Amino acid sequence: MAYYSSDSRFPLWAYLNQPIFDPTTPLILHPQQFVQHSRVKLLERCLSLTPSNNRFPHA
């Protein structure tokens, strides 16, 4: 999965590498809908992470 920063850049590589015949993932052809869907998926992945005390000991 391609990483993109939080600015308004389009995730072109992720858009072009969508699985076409995979029934578990939706094929989104509209670019704005793809950006919205990918941002929601990124937020879900970030919220599902558990915080690690080893990485930020002073936080």
C-alpha cells in the first residue's frame, strides 16, 4: 500500500493498483470517492494501533 502525506496529494499508486476482480475489496473508479475511501481506511488503521511505550518514553 502506498503511503501519502496528509496534504492534498492524490494516492495515484494505490489508485492504479486496485484489485479488479477481488470480491472482498471494492473497485472505486471515481477519484474523489477513492481518496475519501482511502483516507477512511488510513484513519481506521491508525485508530486500531495500540500505543507502544517503547517508542515515546517521554509522552
